[in-house]
Amino acid sequence: MIRQRALLIYSLYMLGGLVCASRFVHSARMGLGLCIVVVIVGMMPRFWKNRVPPSIVIVGLLCFCTGFTHYVWTEKRNVSVLPEEANAAFSGIIESAVKFDGNRCRFIVRMDRLDNKDLPHAERVQTTLYFRDKASWMKAQQTLGFGTRITGEIELALPIAPTNPEAFNYPEYLHWQRIHRIGKIKEAQTLSYDGRSLSFTGAMVASQQWLAERTTRLFAPESAGLLAGMLLGAVDEIDTDLYATFSSLGLTHVIAISGQHITLLIAGLVYTLRLCGVTRRRAYLATALFLPLYVAMSGSSASAVRALVMGEFVLLALLTGRIRDGWNLIGAAFLIMIGYDPYYIHNIGFQLSYLVTFGLLVFVPPLTARFTVGPAALCRLAAVTIAATVVSFPLTIYYFHIYSFLSPIINFLFVPFISVIVAPLAALALLLGSVHPALGFLPAKIVDLFLLPALQLLQMIEKGQLLRSAFRSPSMWWMIGYFCWLIFLAGWLYDKITLNWKAKLGFILCPLILFASLFFSWPKKEVTVTFLDVGQGDAIVIETPRKTVLIDGGGPPPRWGEQPWERRRDPYNPVKSVVMPFLHARGISSLDLLVLTHGDSDHIGGISYLLENMPVRQALVNGLPAKIEIEKKVNQLLREKRIPVVEARQGQIWREEPGIVWRVLNPAQRIVTEEDNANSVVLLLEAYGFHLLFAGDLEREGEERLLRENLVEPVDVLKVGHHGSKGSTSQAWVDRVTPKLSVISVGKENLYGHPHREAIERLAKRGGVVLRTDVCGAAVVHIKRNMITYETVSVSAACR
């Protein structure tokens, strides 16, 4: 049995070598230590009761060394020859799909010339092209595509590192794509275009785009993007809110081209060819030849390539009449993909695809055998759903943090609906519609008739936020404990473990403890304050031992006079892109208090999204009438969600627990002006003897009133008012407050010139530390009894 599944064993050894190497390139000590552990574990099978043949162990260790060497060799060669920053003339060929979004488009250029000199080797650059007028935008849509050679001026820079905790590491992601620079082309008129060069990949990209455009003509707008992603891999066509719904409910595997799609495609093609009178052997051969074309057209995602390799092996087995073991197939697919690119191990789709496939091979047969009630198809579907859920759960919460416990039920009902009804009909409609739209009209309308109500139901379930929780990324020890429990579960299902009372107790207690540790933790006597970098705006998260408070959330940058052609599909919203991902990564799925300091868009412009997607128990506002549409929408949502709203007034005090007290310093009891900044909600937090002052957008007049009324005193941390503008942070204010640490929330290269030099100088003269989110990224303050510390995302000298 072991010799028959040698490829699986070799792939595990190879994986060990790759993981060790990925640690080694960052820390030689950690990598070598991990190597020693993995080698010892890798030699242990030789000493088991049913000993593994020595040849298997020896070849496995050679695979370990091969994987280690392959990764290190790839990493050493993955370097850039381009300058870190430059404005230069360039020439290169586009080697990706060109994705238009409003007044810009994005693509990858393989650059071979810079400043009229040939580069030592061509290098890929992630490029963004901006348009100032509609004429150049329309010309680019007609001209640009895979294989187009472009020449012009480009601004090169390093990819921007994450500026917030728990944020997506874009430079690392690009590094694994062998991209080390990003480029901006700000003047489309300076570019010259040459004709597109013919290539197989270019033809596949063009085919995908043409078919995606055809879906928009056949199906309703609400379903066209989803079907383009599901059938063609064109995920950029999917509505962002709909994709978020699928992600929240654990249905993204329905969209991604994976084993489910390839299995349906193989079955559908073979069945159709057989109906047309094609012999079984020729049907298998035709399908095997078509699969690579389909995967290439769909974008060749990691899960699709894995499914392609395994599908081709299955077809080969059918052609030769020799049944291939599923374990060896997954091992062979792993070795082929890793041999092509060792960076696949960092791809989340790759990890989930192999882990779920492995889990299905392990758990589906014994679970199906134990389910004896009901039709066999339903029993197998239940086994598949349970196996996929149990195996994918740890990676899901590790990477995505949000998990809906309705996901297994929804998958059980929705996946067969998509697989049996929607996907075949949609594929038929697209196939007929490719000949002429009229031919695909009827099946497309039938698909819409079934699919649109289902999508509306899913969105209602997701908006209800039932049985949905946020989780922090589990620790390594938690992951080890969970997978040990899975091994124990597999041993019981295969009757390798006898369940006496001790084993039953461990079988029940282990998952209970693991899940309890995710939901409950011992309260720490600590307060954490995170000043997030949301650009030109405020967003502050305060985590106390029992509650979570959010002060403002930032807002999208203003886009005055924007034309319809300039509008983006998914405009930047700091709450959606920064605040909520941070809250979820911290395991926060609801807010105890939302403080809206005032109605300016750079403070509440993104709050509508938060109210629609996260439970809020109470809101604190300044009580002024709404002046702008954004503020009116926020107020309307507060009423619709029935969130208790409290008007902040000077003198209000509430105590969370001993040592933690909140005080409202502004607005005044009697409001004399309706100017928003003057009536910003100003809060003072006393935490374990330390004082933190959150000044909102308070300016000089408001500061002077608080000084006259002796409402402020020296503080340890100051959130500087109005982003450090010239009209705030007066000398008298600084002299009274004397902050040890001042944080200025401000956008990089903002239009207002914040923070003003004079404000910074006044703060610096007091000897305290001044941190700016545009320079240092997010600032995190930790307050414990008798100790206060801070850290910033950037570790530059200016942020210490």
C-alpha cells in the first residue's frame, strides 16, 4: 500500500523542504531549526511497527532536499534590476489582461528597455495608466490588450508596504508573482502603441474577455458578473458586494474554477460527445485536449491548475484502462505544480484546494458508509459538505477571519442547485449565445429565473449576520491541536481507534476546548488604542478588557466633477478596506460604541458601510442637524437599525470598570454655533492612571473654551485636533495638555497641507513624540497597569 502511494509521500517530503526553505530565506536560524525537526519526523516512519521501506524514506529525504534547494535557488534569482524610484522612458509588452476601472486601467508590462537602454533581462512591472479625458480612455480601450507593445514615460516605485496592522502585504504578494516595482503612467497622451503580437496566452485572454462581454448581453446585470466568474474565471466582473456575500457565507469555491468545475466539465463534455455518436475513447481524448484550453482561458488559477492535472490523470487512466489511486494523483499534481513554481505554497487558493481535496479523500468514504438513512446521493453530498467544512475551517478563519456557521447548510443546498441546474443551463446559454445572442436568449432567461431569487436570498441571509463570528488568526499550537484532532477523527472513522471512555472523553473535550479558546479568552487588564491609517481622516479603535469602541471611520477622498466614465466599480472606502478588515482580524464582530465626532465626510464618509455590515450596540453623536447627504444617510441607517443614539454633552461620564473612565469634554451643554468642527465630540479616557485625549476636529476657538473652563489637564496621549491644521493645536493648548505622545491622523500628500509646520513645531518643543499616520502608518498604544507603550507599523527613525 505504501509503495503504491509513494508519490503522495514524496509530495509531503517536498512540502517539508519548501516550508523550511521559506523560513530559511528570512531567518537562517529558524529555517535550520525547522529543518532538523522535519528531518527527524521524516525519518520516524522507518522505525514504526509496520516499517516503511528504506527506499521510500531515502527518496523522500532527497525530495525534501530538492524542495529546499529549489525554493532557495528560485528566491536568489527573484531580484530586480530596476531602480527603486525613477521617472524614465520605457518600452515593454503587456502580458496580462488590461482591466479598465473608471479613469484608469491596470496591467502587467514586461519591460525590456529603460532610458533607451536594454535591460539585462526583461522584468515585469505592475502598471497603472491614468486618463485625463474620455478620448484617450476610448483609444486605450480599442488599442490596449495582451501583447501590445507600449512606449512612453513611467514613474517607477517600490510597492507600498502595509500601513495598518493585519493588513494585506502587497509587496510580498507581488514578490511571489516575480514583480518588484509598480509603475504609474499619468499621461496617456505620451504613450505610443504598437500592434498586438500573436500568442497562445493572448488568444486565451481575448477569448475570456469576448465571452465575458457576451454574458453581459445574455444575462441580467445582477447575475452576469457572477456567471462570468463562475464559468470563465473572470472574477473582476463580479459585483464587489455580491462577492463579499459569497465570501462571508463560505461560497467562494463556487466562483473559483476548481475541481468541482472541472469534474462537471469532464462529465458534460464526455456525455455530450457520446450523445453525438463519438466513441468513448475519442470522447476522453477530446476532453483531455480541451481541458488545458479551458483552464488557460479562465486564468490558470492555482485551484484550476490542480484540478486540471488531476483531471488529465483521470482521463489518462480511463484511456489506458488502468485505475489510478486518488492519493497518488494528488501527490503527482503537487509535485508537477511545485516543480513549475515553488511559490505556489504561498497561494491561498493552492493551500485550500489541496487541503480540501486531501480531506475529501480521507473523510468522504467512511462518512458515506456510516450515513445509511436517505438516498445515496444525499448521503454522499452530506459527507462531502461535512468533510470540506471540517478540513477547511482552520485555514478559513486564519486567512479570512470571518466565518458563518450557516455555511455548511448553505453549501449543502446551494452547491447542488448551482451544479445541477444553473451551471449546465448557463454554459448552454453561453455556448449558443456565442453563435448568436438570440440562440442563447431562452436558456439565459431560465437561468435568471432560478438564480436571481437565490442571490437575493443569500444577500438577505448575509445582511442578517446570523451565526456569523470574527476570529483572530489561530496560533500555531491551536492549528497543531486541531489537525491532531482530525487525525484522531480519521482513525475512529476507519476503525483504527477503539472508543473507550477515555478516548470518548478526549474526542469530545478536544474540539470543545479548541472552539472555546476561539470564542472566549481570559480578560486582560490592558487597553489597546489603534490609530488606523485611513488617509485624510480619523479612525480610532479602542479595545478595553470588555468593550470595543470605534471613533469615526474616515471617508473616501473627494472626487469633484467626476464624469460617468471616470467612476470606479468599487471606489475606495476606508471602512471597507481598512477598518472592518482590521476589526475582523482582531476577532471583533460587533461594536459596543460607535462615536461619530461630527458630520465631515473624512470622519463619517464610510460609516454607512459599517452600519450595514456590522452590529453596533450604541452610537454617540454631537447632536447637530445633518448638513450633507452622507450624514443624512448615516442618521437614517441608525434609525433603521434601531441603534440607540446618545447626544454627547460636556460633563457626561461613564465607567466601564475599575480603572477605566470615559469623560465627554465637548460639545458644550449649550451649543451656541452649529459649526461642525467647534462641536466635535471630544473624549478623555482615563485608563489605569494614564490619560488619553481624543480631540476630533477641534480648532483654536474650541480649545480656548476648554482652557477657560479648566476642562483639560496634562495627558499622556493626544489625538491632535483637525489633523494638525494651522488653526488648531495652539500654543496655550499644547502648554496645558503637554502630551508625551501626539498622534496626527493625516493623509499622504493631502490637498489641505495637513499637518501644518507650526503645529508640529509647537508639539515637538514640549519634548514629546509626534507620530503621523502618513509617515509612520498606524500607531498602536498599549496601556497596562503602571506601563504605557506604543508601536508603529513603520519602523523608520521618524517614528520612534
